[in-house]
Amino acid sequence: MTQSAQPQHVVTRFAPSPTGRLHVGHAWSALLAMDLAHARGGSFRLRIEDIDGTRSRPEHVDGIVEDMRWLGVAWDGEIVFQSARLDSYRAALERLEAMGLLYPCFCTRADIAASAAAPHGPEGPVYPGTCRRLDEAARARRIAAGEPHAWRIDMARAVAQAGPLHWRALPFPPADDAASPVRAEPLAAGDVVLARKDAPASYHLSCTLDDAAMGVTHVLRGDDLRSATDIHRLVQALLGLPSPLYVHHPLLAGPDGRRLAKREGSIALADLRAEGVDPRRLADDLRHARFPIGISLASA
């Protein structure tokens, strides 16, 4: 007689970048992730994605913690900082390079934008493969000269090596764990960057590695990252990492219909606190999709 399988311990996470104060959209996503874990008797973790050396600030880390505590968002365990995980990113890049899947890219954004051969994909212009066509001697010479470069994945070669892939999607809001398979199509994104010129890892690499290291079983994030999931599934397959369940929630929009973003001065939790807003009522409203005046679900 075989033993019945033990139920999975659910782990979700909220992973903001310390580049500004949290806004209402962040609060909604954090509450959804916390409630998803706690409803299943699981854990909710907090990760600070602080490896953007040009924009991350320690004072914003303090602000994130302050905002979450004010709203009543409680995480389990210690906060994970990406800046403490640089060795893991380096090791993964070395593995992918040894597999023949990475190449240095010396192009600037202006170079890519000026290329008439750059089609558009889910995340904007697809890299035209300029530096992929450089020979090894030219690459070595430019690296030795100290020329700034990123590291891109040779997507066609990586997809051929990984074979057909799917990721598992839960509907929003998730009532149970009855997931539907979604075919991953990372080729549409082109040769994405896995290590930036100004950061030791891109979002695609760091996020995928961190979720695996933290034991995340359910990734809840916005619809704007749905296409990124195809890339993350590929990285998981190449590096032998587990693939969690994915829930993509609608985005919130401001009065002008544009999605909320820190760079556009969206409603910050710190501002609501200064106005005397009751955090318990705000949290309850957000859980029931009742948003502050001017905030609504973005149209698809």
C-alpha cells in the first residue's frame, strides 16, 4: 500500500524594487499574494529586488517596510535581498555560458532602436542579433578593451535545447489549484538580456533563480508580466529548476486610464497615510476590489 502524497506547503512572495514608495497597485498585489498563501496554510515571503545600482536606495527599503506594516501586510521569515545573492546569479550565468547559450552584447539602446531589422515582440523591440554574429576573436578583443557589455541568451539555440515547454496557469482569482497548461513561446521575446551592463543579473534571471531558492510554489503578479513567464519557464528548464503555478492579476489604472507606476506619480501609500486613511479599511476595500477615487481595473 502506497502512502498518500503530502499536501504541498504553499509559498507566495511579494518582490518590490526599492526605487520609490509603494503605491495602491503594489498594495493590492501584496495583499492578494499574502491572502493566497494564508488561505492555504502557507507562507508569504518578502523579497527586495535591490540590484539596480542606479535607482535602488536604502531609504526606499525602509519605506517599503513601513508601508507594508502600516497596511497590515505581514511576511514570514527574514526579508530576502537580491544584493546578497550575487554569487548564485554568477554561477547560473557561468552554467549557461558553458552550455554555449550566452554571448556578450555591446549594443546600446540607441543602436537597437535605430536598427530597421528590429521587429516588435511582447516587451518592445526584439534584439536583431547584431552581436550574436560577432566571431569569438572580436568578442574577446572588445571585452579585453573594457567595452561595456550585457550578456544575452541565444534564444533559438536555447529553445532548441529545451524543447517544447508549458507553464501552469491558475485563473484570477484562484479558487483552487486546478491549473491549465499554457504553451511557453520565449522565441517571441528574442535574445533577451540575462546580465545587464549596469547590474549583475536581469529581472528574468534573478527572479527565476530567487523564486526557486525561496521555494515559491505560487507566483502572483500582474498581467504585464505574462509574456515574461515564457522566458522564466525556459530558464527553469535549462537550469533544472522547479516551475511554480502562475496567477496573473489585472493591472490598476489611474484617472487617465494608464496603468499605475511609481514613475508616473501614482497614489502612494505614504500619501494616503498622511491624509489619515484608515489602513484596515483600505486593506478591506482592496481585497474587495474597491479602489481609491480615480483608481480602477485597467482595460484589457
